[in-house]
Amino acid sequence: MDDDVEALFAGVEAGLEGRQLDILVNNAAAAPAGPLGATTRKQFDHLFAVNVRAPYFIVQRALSLLRDGGRIVTISSVATRMANPTQTSFAMTKGAVETMSMTLANELGARGITVNAVAPGATRTATNGSFFEAPGLAELIAGTTALDRLGGPDDVADVVAFLASDAARWITGQVIDASGGLFLGPRA
């Protein structure tokens, strides 16, 4: 993975052509491995490598390039606020990046850098769209969402864009729920 981070930043530095980096978004994630009894050590290690170790070292490597007043946004998940036994290890990784975001916000605030996390809920994308094809699943999840639908990529991207904008300059160390109100409680 260390070689991957260096390869990534070789490309970033080439693309920046001497300019500073304005925004860093950590968006890569490995999918949940399954319940406690079914998760192998290999799956667990993979989850933590992709979901925790990579964002940590990407931020570490980016700091020398990131301008004062820059933005860091890391994608988390609403899995951190739910007790879903099929996502224990996944939720643990996302809880780690939420803690990382809060801690880095405090550390980097003196440079005017804001650090936040965005926690999407059920979001249909080109990559996971087939998951929601199971009969009744999309309707079931939408029924537990205050806005009565699955999210789409633009729903999450717009929240990230807001946090990366000057309008969000006073928001740091926060986890912004971008779930459409998933599992807020019963609806009357």
C-alpha cells in the first residue's frame, strides 16, 4: 500500500504542476465483510487497510501539498450509528475515520484547514446497483428513510461539494449525515 500512496501522489504532484492542493476527499472503501462469525482475518485486515490505513496515510502524505485554508472530507457511513450485525467490522472502520476527522480538525485548524466526514446511507451507485435489485429491498430501505427513497451519487456529492466550498469554512470536526434520514424512527 505504501507504494500505492506514493504512486498516487506522484500523479497528484505532476497534475498540480507546482500549485498547492485545495481539497482532499477520501472516498475509497471496501464493502462490509459480514457478521462477526463469518469475517475472516484476511477480510478484516483488508477492510482496515482500505477504509482506515489508506485514508490516514493519504492525509499524512497530502499535508505538505495542502494549502492553508484547504479542505479534507472523508466518506464514512451511517453504519457507525446503527447496530447491524452484518457490518460490525465495516462500522468499526468508519468509526475510526470519524475519530480521525475530528482529531485532525483540531490539529489542522491553526492552518485554517477544515476536516469533516460525510456519512451516507443506502446509496445506489453504478457499482452497487445490482445489490438493490433483490426483490423488495430498495422499497424496504426507502421505507425506513424519512425522505422515502434511496440516495444517489449526487445526493452525497453535493454534501461533499458544500463542505469543500467557502460556505462551509466554519464547519470542522463534524460528521454530516447524508442518508435522507435513514432510521430516524417510526413515521406517523
